Amino acid sequence: MKRLKFVWIFIGLVALIYIGTLTDVRVKNSNNVQYKIYESWKQEYVIKQDKEQTFVNTSNDKVNPVALSEGQGYGLYITARAGVKDWAKQKDFDQLLNYYLAHRDYVGKNHDKKTWLMQWRQYKRQGKWVSEDNSAADGDLFIAYSLHQAAKVWPKQANYYQRLARNIEKDILTYEYNDKNHTLTVGNWVTKGSPYYNLMRTSDVAPEFFETFYKSSNDRRWLTVKNTMLDRMMDLSQAHKTGLVPDFAWVAPDSAAPVKKKVVASENDGDYSSNACRVPMMLATSDDPRAKKVLTKMMNFFHTQDPIVSGYSLSGQPVKQYQSNSFKAPIFYADNLSKKHRRLGQQEIFTKPLTQKNYYDATLTTIAAVDAVVGKSEK
């Protein structure tokens, strides 16, 4: 009997070791896939401007690259998050940061005052590198938030990164804030006299960012921005059974409504399209009940879609027939954080090689990949 008991104990120990080893192998394999995605993204889309600066190429042309503040914000975010796993070095982050610092925007009648916001686009014109005026709020938000992430990863530079972040946060509230509706505008080119002053980009609703900025600055306007923009998202979500929200909406102090087509960028401005596709990613890390409610309703709709295509009317009708990771990756991102995995598994976006021909698809895929490894606990 003692011998038999010993045999069963031995078998149990072997089983535990086997299960533990198998789990460890699976985790390492998963990390390896996601590390390769990050490395591929870095190789394909991060371009060296000089010894001190790099930028994210948002075009498909390496000969005639285009830098956007949006892309630079994503690049800084990805690099800071990859730094948690030591996939990225502080130098990688600082080179991207130096490019942002070299392309800060100006305001004033004579463009004589430099802000901490980033000029929204740089590209080659007749062989010369030019930078276009005005900012875009989505890029500025990601740049500021990424600095807070970097302060955690590389604490020796924390004071410097946090000081830069506070400067950006202050200028967002100075130049990209609607003090009537208490929402963010789409950029500093939108002033009180602009017809776009009451325009809101739904993917700028970033409750975790706003909470971080409030903790950093103690400026309660960030809590007001968070509460107001989430309330407007609730208005948009409740208007349709799908819970889908448009790329852009007109906002008032107590309401929101989708814009019509071709008001801002395309005929799909009032649809769930190339801007709103980021909304699941922006809401997924928030514990605010309103963010969870909007996200849950939206995700319930996506879990009925097979396949998920690249754009929907707010009533749920596909407006595009093709599929893309810029739509799939944020949905997986939200599913991954919820731990439900009811519809979209990582194999659908991680098993194929990262595209070399679509910056947006590749970058949102890389954000999902890196954050899937790092996890919400590291935020």
C-alpha cells in the first residue's frame, strides 16, 4: 500500500511538472510571437531621421515617408510598453521623443509662440522635408500619456518625462479644449469661431488618459473632460441598438449627434469607421461604469458579426466588405482585457505576418500585441 501511495504521489508530481512546463512553453511561445510583431513593426515603420531622431512612417513609401503626430504618439506608446519587457531600450523612446520635440507647433497671429503640441504632419515636398502647422488632439493625447508610461519604465528620467507630459497636458487644455461643452476639440486649429468648435472625435474619449493627467496636474478640468465626454458617448451609444458610435459627432452641453457624411474627412464620417474603430481600445482599460456600458453594448454587436468588416453604419449594416486589423485589433484588445475571448481570438490577428503596406493596420495590431503581453496591471 505504501509503495502504491508513493507511485501515485510520483505520478502526481510528474503531472504537475508537465502541466507547468507546458504552460511555460505556451507563454514563452506567445511572447515570442508578439515580440516578433513588435520587431517587425519597428523595422518596417520606424525611420531614422538622424542620429538623434526617429519617426513613424505613416505612408507605404519609404522613399517619400510621411510622419503624423498620431503615428508619433502611437510609436512612443508602443516603445514605452515594449520597454516593460525590455524589448525596447530607453534610447529607442528618446529618439522618437526628440523628433516630437523638434516638431512642436506654433500659435499666434505671426506663429511666434511655440507650444508643446506637435505639428500634425511632415513630408517631403520637392525633395525637402516640410512640416505643416496645427495640431491633432489624438496625437497629443498619446504623446502625453506615453511619457507617463516611460516614467515608470525608465525611472531615472521620470522627472523629465513627467514634466514634458504636464506641459503637453496644459497646452491641450489651453488650445484643444471647448470650454462651453467641456470636451476636447480635434486640434488647435479649431477655435471658438470655427464651425468645428463643437465637433468631437469619438476615439479621443480616453478615460484612463484623462485620469492619469488629472493625477499628474491636479487640474480638475481633466475630470470634467472625462465625465462630459463619457456622457456624450453614452448619448451616442443609446441612440442605436448596436451601440456603435460614429467617427465624429456634434456635441452640445447635454447631447450628441452623429455628423453627416463628408463633414470632416470622408463619406463615412457619421459611421463606425476608420476613427471610431479605435474606440474599443480607448475604453477597454477604464473602470468607469459608463465606459464599460458603452463598450459592452458595442462588443455584444461585434460578437454577432462573422466576419468583422472594416466599417458599419450605426444601425449595423456593413459599409465596407473587406476586413482589416485596424478594426479587428482593437476588438481583440478589448476582449483580451475582459478575459472573455468570446469572439475574436489572437490567432486571427497574430498568426499572419505583420503587413508592410498599411501603417494603421500594423500599428494597431502592434499595440494589441504588446499590451496583450504587458497587461493592464502594468499601466
